[in-house]
Amino acid sequence: MPAFICITCGSQFSPSEKQPGRCPICDEDRQYVPPSGQSWTTLQDLARRHCNSFREHEASLIGIGTVPAFAIGQRALLLKTDKGNVLWDCLSLLDEATIAIVRALGGLIGIAISHPHYYASMVEWAHAFDAPIHLHASDQQWVMRSDPAIKFWDGDTLPLARGVTLIRCGGHFAGGTVLHWAEGGEGRGALLSGDIVQVLPNRNFVSFMRSYPNFFPLSAPAVERIGALLAPYAFDVIYGAWFDRIVPRDGKAIVKRSIARYVAAIQGDGSAELN
Ligand SMILES: [Zn+2]
Ligand SMILES: [Zn+2]
């Protein structure tokens, strides 16, 4: 039986004879169903028209992204730790070449995903590399393909290896998670941020939204809470959700001033927009 993949968000569903009727992730106010309607593909179809590309961002960190872009178009990150490789975020496409390359790099000891928009074909990846998937329990309802490989975690932090910590920031999703890599950024610390701390095109600011495609903001307390949760961690580089969304330096200060800017704007009285 095929495991259908939603073309808009890239989530793979449990195997079924027929295409699922709808995608709950796209049918919700953070995503959208395009005017052409809900449509589906499969891993086999996807592999006919797409492949994965690899880019080393720094020693021990390799980006993996699908070309041409598919669904939301995020790239995943393979992080080499003292215990083995962790895959941060995930892709809908897992083909034979990707399996061979990741195996040659040592396989995976775990998969951690920032939020449901990047769950993608996580179960395929988990099976191929015999690796557990670490998801925050608050987002359990958004898993479209249940599997014993999925391990839900609770609370604010989960250490995966030495200096590699998942931090549940919430915000965009209740279980929205970032990964802190103490030795990343060539020793200055790095944050792998998915859509939870969104790196902007100018790379001088980050931002925070409940919905990016529908331009729906978060509240000031939700954004301040993200700041408070990140406060104990040192980082200079921020790896966002796409190959080119990287803050190369001053990441900690940029998050701080971005939170201040965001909160001032959302709590403003409208006068700033008239000047
Ligand atoms: Zn979808
Ligand atoms: Zn998202």
C-alpha cells in the first residue's frame, strides 16, 4: 500500500489503499490548501522528479535539501556528535543515493524535528537508519504516520549528546523546538532553529509567527517566553530552515533585539506607523 505524501506540506501519511481525504496540517490556520485543491504524491513519484543535494555548512554540519524544492522547501541538517549523527528536521524525499551517502557518513543515532511542518517522511528515515525520532509530546496530534520509532519527550529540554540539547520554545507550535549545539559556529555556539526562530532574508533580524504563509503573528508573551528559554544558552550562529537562511555571527544579540522589536511592534498604539 502506498504511503501518500501531501504536496503542500510534505507530510507522509500512514499507508492506505486510497488517498487520504484531507491533510489536517494544511487544513489548519497555520497552513493552507491551495486553490487547486488538496493533492498527493508518493515517495516513488517524488524520486522520479527530485533528488537531494548536500552542502557542508561547517565541520560536523551538513545541509541536505531536495531539488527542485518540494512542499515547504526546507533543508535538513546532519549534525555529527560525539555519539553519532543526529538529523535535525526532515525531508519528504529519501532516495537510494541519500541512504548510501548518509550511511557512508555513519548513519543516524536519532532524528529531532522542530515542528510538524517538517515531519515530512520521518518514518522512512527512521526505518532506513534504525534511528528513533524525538518529537515534543505537545505536538502529538500532528503525527500523520504513527510508528514505534517515534519517541515523545516532555518538558523544556532534552539532551541528545554532549553539548547537543533540544529546547522546547513553543510559539509557532506548542511543541516548537530548537537545537542548541554548544560546539557549533566553529566553537562560538550555534542554534538550529527551524521555523521557531525564523531567520529573515536580511539576516540582521529573526522573527516569530504563528503562521508564516497566512501572516498571523504570535502574542508578545509567547515571543518573550522564547527569549527566556534561550537566555541560558550561548550561540553566535543561527541555522534557519533553508540553505541560505543563516545568521553568520552575533546571533544571540540579534535574537534579543528582534524580540524587543517584535514586542514593541505588537504592543504599539499605531502611532509608529504614521511617522
Ligand atoms: Zn499537508
Ligand atoms: Zn512551520
